[in-house]
Amino acid sequence: MNKYCQMLAIGLSLLGLSAQAASPSLLQQSQQQNQQREQGFIIRLEQQQQQLEAAKQRLQQAQQQQQRLQQQFQANEQALSEQQHQLQQQSGQLGPVFDLLKQQAEESQSKLRQSLLSSQYPQLAEGFNLATQRSLVSAQSMQTLAATLVQQLQISGTISFFDASFIDQQGAPQQQSLLRIGSFNIINQQGEYLEWRSEAQQLQVYPSQPAAQQQARDYYAGKTAQLLVDPSRGQLLRQLDYYPSLEERIQQGGKVGAVIIALACIGLAVALYRMIRLMLVERAVRRQLSQSQASADNPLGRVLLAAATPLASLEQLELQVDQAILLELPQLERGQSLVKLFAAVTPLLGLLGTVVGMIVTFQSISLFGNGDPSLLAAGISQALITTVLGLIAAIPLLFCSSLLNTRSRILLQLMQQKSLAMLAQQPKAAQSELKTS
């Protein structure tokens, strides 16, 4: 037991000696780390101080430059005012005249850039550079302005060919020889009219062309001396885009317009068919009038055969003739009620389409406002298309219904007249038979 205690005491003493030996080394390491940190802090502090000094120097330089620029700006302002005062003194009483010349030159330059002449003579607008001059107007500048105006007047009164590029209706660039008619219009070899887009400095074919393209082609080829010219320099040709074609008008009618057109076609087909049938019946009736014997292949012949049937009394014979006429009446008036119905329904459908279109128009106004009156006018005009279609369909249907009714009544009156004449001859024939007996 004592041995173990001695050994434990020896071990503890050895551990204490090793700890005492290790503690100086740990202390030295911590001191070195602290020194390194302090040196890093000192280095970063010096760097930040250097950056601060550099920023102060840049600020000072910027302030100095600002002062120099401000002084220079003031000097320039003073020099400019002195030059303007000197310009006013030199111009004297001609100052308003020079201002007027510059104003006229500016307006002429703007009009020329928008004119068709710029497509052939793009350098012509340089003669109006007087508008941008800030110096005193010289005599040479005024002469150049006058010469440019005279040249513009001379060119605007000529007709000439020139080569230029333009954009066709498909958006593809083309290069052709074009014909310029004064300052009014430009046409190409196909007879298409071109417009000058001043913002893009480019010629472009009008999306909608007038109906006189063949005349324009002949004029381009020298075959005719007549040509449709737009005196408004393209304003009227641009208005063609706002006039839709017949197909576009029909499409604006929508489903109601399609129903109206379908009813009109059906009604006109029925009216044409019944008109042909009545003409054939009328021809057969006229052929019957030229014959002495009644035939059963026409309404008049069948009525005459009914009137020629021997009966006991005249009253029975009249009833039989009336019955024969009533049997022929539906054949003569067939289809007239349908045509008359279509003539009455189509305007009502047109009114229905107009009301629906107006409702849609006012709904769009309530949602998006009425900032553009042209949109409201376009919506109202589109809504009225169905009314126009209804009236267009109703007018010929009414004429057809009236014509069918008139022809059928003529045939009916003819049958009644001939049958009554035949009935009037029946008593005379009976009396002659009694006398002979």
C-alpha cells in the first residue's frame, strides 16, 4: 500500500513539473498573436488614413474645378450677351427683317422635307440652312434662299422620271424607276401611288390604291395623257384606308349580318323561281286563249273544263267553277307569303344587330372612356351596318313580293273572267236546245 502511495506521489510531482515547463511556451504564443493583431490593426488604420487623405485631395480638386467652371460659365455668359448686343447693333433696323427671313426659311424647309420633291432632290433642303444660322444674315445667304425657292417652284411644275427605292405593300424594299407628277403624286411602273414618309425619309406604296391603276399604268407607259391626280398631295389617298371594301363591310355585320344575307338570298331565290313558274303558267294560259278546246295542262283550261261539265242547275255549275278556281289559287300564290315574311323580318334583324352593336360600343366607352371620338364614330358606324344590310335585303324582296302578287292576281282575274263568260253562255245554250226539241 505504501508503495502505491509513493508511486502516485512521484507521478503527481512529475505532472506538476511538466505543467510548469509548458506554461511559459503557451504564454509566449499568446503574446505573439496579440502583437500580430496589433500590427494588423495599425496597418489597416494607416491605410484608411491614406484613403481619407486621398479623398480630401480629390474633394479639394473638384471644388477648385467647380470654381473654374463657374467662372468660365460666367465669362461665356458675359461674352454671349456682348455678342448678342453687338449683333443687334450691327443689324439695326433690319433685325426684324432677318428674323422674318429665318422664320420663312424654317417653314419652307419643313414643308420641303414633307414634300415629294425631297424623294428626288434630298439636297434641296440645304438651301434653307439660313433658319439655323445664329450669325448675321449675309447677302449671299439671302441669294441662296431666293435661288432655292425659285428652283423649288420650277421643279414642282415638272414631270420627270427618277430612280429611287421604296417599300411595297408587302413591306419589302424595291428599286425602280418612278414617275413624279409635280409635287402632287408619284407612281411606279405597276400604276401604284406612293407616299413620302418624311419621318423615315422613305417612299412607301399606299396600302389602299384608287381604282384607276390601269390608267396610271398607261400614263407611265405613255399610252394616255389622262391621270388621276390628288391635288391635296396625298391627303385624299390616305382617306382610302378609312373606306372599307364590300367584304369588310359584310364582316362588320357579324352573325346578324350573315343571317340577313342568307335570308335575302333564300327569298330572292324563291321569288325568282316563282317568277319563272308564273311566266310559264302565263304562257300556257295565253296559248289556251288562242285555242277553242279546253286543255287540262294549264289553270285556265282546267277551270273551263269544270265550267263545261253538264249539271242540273246553274247554281251547281257556279259552285263547281268557284271550287276549280280555289284549287288553282294556292298554286298561283305559292311562295309569296315566304317572300313577304323575309321582307318584313330582315329590317327587324338589322335593327336588332344595330342595338346589339350600340350596347357593345357603350360598354367599351364605360370601360375605356371616350378619349378618342373617332373610336366612338367607328363603333357606331359598324353597328349601323346591320341596319343597312336589312334595308338592302328588304327593298328587293318587297318589289319581288309585289310583282308576284300582281302577276298571280292577273291570272286569277283572267280565269274568273273567262269562267263567268262561259257560265253566261250556258242559259242561251239550254234555251236553244229547248227550242229545237
